[in-house]
Amino acid sequence: MRVVVRSLVIAAALAAGSLAAVPATAAVAASSAPAAPAASAASAAPSLCPDAASAQFGPNVCVFSDTMSQAAIQADLDAIATQQVPVGSQFDSNRYSLFFEPGTYGSAADPLVFQVGYYTQVAGLGALPSQTVVNGAMDVFNNLCTAGTSDCNADDNFWRSMSNLTLNVDLPSAPPAYAPPALDPFGTSCDNSAEIWAASQAAPIRRAIINGSVVFQDYCANNNFASGGFIADSQVSGDLNFFGNQQYLTRNSSIGGVNGALWNMVYSGVEGAPPASFSGQGSQNTVLATSPVTEEQPFLYTDASGKYNVFVPAVQTNSSGPSWTSGTEAGSSKSLSSFFVANPGTSVAAIDVALATGKNLVLTPGVYNLSAPIVVTRPGTVVLGLGFATLVPQKGNAALVVLPNTGVKVSGLIVDAGPVNSPVLVSVGTPGNAAAGNPDLLSDVFFRIGGAETTTTSATISLLDNASHSIIDDVWAWRADHGANPNDVGWTENKADTGLIVTGNDVTAYGLAVEHYQKTEVIWTGQGGTDVFFQNELPYDVPSQAVWNESATFSGYPAFQVGAGVKTFQGYGMGSYVVFINTTATLHVTEAFQVPQAAGVQFHDVFGLWIGGTGGLDSIINGTGGTATDTTDANHAPVDVLSYP
């Protein structure tokens, strides 16, 4: 608790400091001048879609129209994919939004087929997903291959998305000339056999209509592992072919069926969900008939006159199925004129002044190196990241501080730790009352400690959520286990204690993944919380048991801790994996889930799993459940606890 209080004080100080740091003359200039054109910061780099580049959002935002020739669109898509698909692009600084205006692209006879690579957002610009139709395929194939073998997997296929469009799965009669060439050893005829979205974390599908089936584990290689994933507010007429994908959350959607499963498949408010079952590998389905409280992600769209707006969906309670199927949707629209459009060259002072004077914020694609935090001071503010806009604090500051507890919507961001330790990367809300009907929302916000940076990095806490009634929807907090520079990934090179601390009451989380942090990975001290789906890997690289103990009586650290004073909490479909593969030490964790003995603190379908290394979990939750160690779980089977207490 002392850590939480200290973090709150620091976050508040950082917020105050950032505002005070704006000179009066700068404040006047920033408030009276319009936002700099988004293209200015990246004007030196030519656009890869010159015929579709956006004057309003800059050269890395491509806006396609169905009046363009299909050949021109294909050429632009292939140019971006050729740059962004290779695994060597995993930690580059390029970011792209690929928007399709309402209309129809491709046909059954001549489908539009392209690959979606790293840091690439693909989205329609209609008010409804039915208004933008792509006939073809949007593919993510295996990408991490072992030379001299037929082994390729999708475990590193992160940071890409599909949303707000209709995909009619139409495959060409002969394999297309994939750009870049697909790496799958079983050949392009195999790749051309299905719509394949073999992505892992931070690769959401939202607000989509998919007419056909989707394969989530690319079967065109041996040892074709995949580690997903997130689907929400979507309609899939065919099957979700998960096959051996390790875990997935599907929320508020309608599906035709499901094939395959491995360790943790969670369905919340899904029409067509499989029967609930939690009885071992391949039969691990957690099913909630309705989602307790949700709010879908704000999205950019064009109105009948072609002007840009942002739609902010309303909160829903006890809901199931997609939010938009009636043809109308509760919520409100904001004109783009109410937004400050920033690019990586925009000063943080200008951003903060714009926010303080009533603007919402669009962060166009790119990497924002921040010497002070972006500070949201006004309730109801929308912060919309395009193309996986990435925030990197440079001076030990936070990247983003949200002060209000009401109505702030933050989406579409990556937040990296910087070269100087940040006590908190993102803080949301302040202790106190909040509005249940208009909560703060974090949607598709992804954290990284190391990996992309070229120096050592650290951040004590990635996300601190103080906002009661807030919603966390698809957050992956990742202390990197690999990176662009191997010398900057290790126990003392990329340091981080905790991925998420929740102090707010009645907070609801969906699709939460927190991996490899060095102490307790999630700490939840707020009352009335709910978590639907949790995926965790313990740190790979602990050097010894002696440096990794919560206390004299607790070996290691729990993956998920509910605070001792909490009286009510609900957890569904939650797993912790042992992957001690970058150490020679024998390591034990007393329990994966550490929770108070309270009747209102309840867990449903929780498990532990040994994947690699020596040692493992001595129990699953509060001493309950079997062990998951190298000697007891060598078959990599989940060790289940159906309910607790």
C-alpha cells in the first residue's frame, strides 16, 4: 500500500509540474494557434501510400477510396506490408493507419488480399461496419521461423489491428503474389486456404463483420504456436478456428462456432459461444452469458458530407452480442474540429494546453519522446491514438496522467518505458467518487518495458488505475523477454516491479495480460472489482530464488494479488504460466493467486501451467490446487481450480 500512496503523490506532482512548466507566452501561443499539420514531423520521410496520404493526419495515415483503382490500393498495401510484416520490423519506429472510406473493395472474382504487419491499424471509416466492405483476405501468417526446419510460429506477431469493416472472405483461385513472400514452409497454396489471423497479444479485432471463418493458428508450418488474443463487438458468420492457440478472449460478439482450444478460452456476452467446460487441455472454456459492464472503443468515421468525426459509444450493462446490429448505437459524436491533432514533433506543452482549454486529442502514428507527461484535466476528454502511436517518457516522468474519474476515453496507444525510471507510466483517475454511467475507459493500451529501446529502461508501475467504475478493455503489459538489442533485455537491463495496480472501486477489466514483471504483477486493492480473462507469464530471467521472494514465508511473487482489505471481487478465466527459461536457477512460487479469505472474493476457472524451466508453482490460489512444476506438469497440462473459495 505504501507503494500505491507514493505513486499517487508522484503522479500528481508530475501532472502539476508539466502544467507549470509551460511558460505564459508559450501557453498563449499554443492556445491561440491551430494544431500543426500532422505531416510536419514526418515530412522528411516519403509516404508509402502517396496517392492516399492524408493531409489532416500525415503521411503515415492512408485513406483509401473505392474510386481508386484496385491496383493502386494493392500496391500501397503491399508496400507497407513489405516493410512492416518481417519480424525484423518488430521493434522499428514506423507506424501506419490504413483507413478505407465507405464503399466496396475487391470482388469475389478479383479479391483484395494483403498482409497486416507490425504497428498497422486497418479500419473502415463508416458509421457502421457494414458500410465498408472488403472482398478478399487480411492475413497474418507465421513469422518466426527456425532455419533448416519446417518450424514457424506466430508467437511474436504483436501490435496490429482490424476494425469497423466487413470482410467477405473471398480467396483467389490461385495463390496471390504475397508481398512480402509468406514464410510458411508448406507453401502458398496452404496460405491461400483460409482467412488467417495468426496473431498473438496486442492484435485486436473489433467492430468487424466477417462473413466466413477465421483461422487463428496458422497450420502451414510445424510447431506453429500462437498466443492470442482479443475479439470484441464483432459478428463472424463462420467458425473461430482457434485450433491450438493458447488463449483468447471473445467479448460481446456473435459467432457461428468454435474449433479447437488449448488453455484458456473465455467468452463473455457471446452469442454462439460453446458450452462452458473447464476440464483440462483442449476443454478450457469459461462462458459468461452477459458482460457485466462494457464500453466499446471510440472510433473515427466520416459523415455523409465526408467530414471526420469520432463516435464515442455509451456504456452498457449486462449486455451480449455486438452493439451496432440494430443499425443504431447509443453514444455521441464529436467533430474532428473538437480535437487537437498532434504528431511526434508537437511539443508536449502544446498538447497539454490544448487539453486544458477543452480540446480532445488525436495522436497520429509515430513515436512521441516525452520530456513531461501528457495531462488530461477535463472530464469527458477523448484521447485517440492512430496507428499504434507510441509514448516514451525521457526524464523519469509519466507518459500520460488522467486526473478526472469521469468520461475520459483513452485508446490505441503503446507506452514504452524510457531511459530514466518512471515511477508510473500511466495513471488514471484520483481516489474518490466517479460516475458509473460515464466511466473512464482504457481500450487497446499496451505497455512495454524494454524491447524497442536502445538503452536500458525501467518503470516501477506501468498502469495505476485509481478511477472507480473505470473499464480496462484489452491491456497487455509486457516486460520484454527479447528485443532489438539483446544487451538491453535482462534482469538488470529492463526493470519493472508491477504491471497494474487498481485502487479504484468497481473497476472492470477484460482481456488483461501482464507478463514477466519482477514483483507482484497485478495488485488489486479496490472493492467490487471484476476481471474477465487474465493471462500471465512469470519472468523468464530471475537469477536466483534469494532475490525473488515476497517475504520470508512466500517464495517468489504472485501473478495476481487481491489486497487483504478487499471484501468483494470476481475473477473469471485466469491463468499463470511458468516459463523459467532464461535462468539456471530453480525457482518456486508459493501460489499464483494471492487473495483474502472473504466470501465475496470469488474466482472461477483459474489455473497454473508449467511450460519450461526448473521449479514452478507450489499451488494455484491460496494454497489450493495442485502444483505446476517441472516434476509434476511435464506434459504442459493446466492445473485447474474450478472455483474458489
